[in-house]
Amino acid sequence: MLQNWVNKTPDRVQSFNVAIGNQDGETQMFFHRDFSPSSSLLANTAIGEKIFPVTKNQERVTIKLSTLDHALQNIKLEDKILIKLDVQGYEDRVLEGGEVTFGKAAACILEISLDDLYVGQADFRGLYNRLDQMNYRYAGNLSQVYAEDGHVIYLDSVFVRRDTKV
């Protein structure tokens, strides 16, 4: 699906068949056969499988891994870009491998899980502190996903660079 969209807008969009993290090489991904968008480089937790049973049917696959900075090193980025991360708990590793790219962004949106859906996932406090060190301020949430009991499972948080006028 993504590649079809890219093919329709080749002058504006590029896709890369690589996972983004804090190093270059190969790694294992937990591919969720019944709902691939929730696939992750991190293993599911029991809580995650209870909330999202479609993540139980999975297989490990070997994939390419790159840092954000390395993947984009030959791409001319416009000033004040927006970065959107939805990497299933791997946000802290993407930040670690993307300091140059994040330095060019005016804002970023991170999908952050508040429930422990993945083993070793990044948490809100750690991401907030890391982005604060990178000169970003928390600006609120775009959306939240709720569990049946009403608590927030995950949210899309917006962070804006302090030196950007919006």
C-alpha cells in the first residue's frame, strides 16, 4: 500500500525498505501476521497481547536496520520538517540514531504507548526527557486510544523545537 502511494507521488515521496533504530546492520523483527502495522523490533508483552489479540500470531524475520541519520544522509531535506514516529516502542532508539535529522525538524509527533505493549519499549518520561535535551518542548496530544476501562493505552504526542516560531 505504501509503495503504491509512493509510486503516485515520486517527485515528493520516497520510501526505504529498512527499519530505523540506533545502529546499522540486520536485526530480527516480530512480524504480526494478522495485523502487520503493529509489528515491532521488540517482543510483545502479555498485556499487549491481551489488549490486542491480533498480535499473537507472529514470526521472527530478519530485516535491515539503519539509523535515521544514515538512511537520510543523501537526501536534501527542507528546513523545518515534521517527523512522525510510529515505531512500536522503538522511539528512543530512533531518537538516538537521528540527532542530525531531528536537529532539522521544527516538530515531531510520536506515538507513545503508556501501557507496556512491548518488552523494553520507550516510555513517555524517557522520551520527554530525551526530546527536552534535544531542544524540544511538549505541546500536547493529537489523539489518544482508550482501553475498555477508559485508561489511555497510547497517544500521539506533539513536540515542537523551542527555537521554532509556529
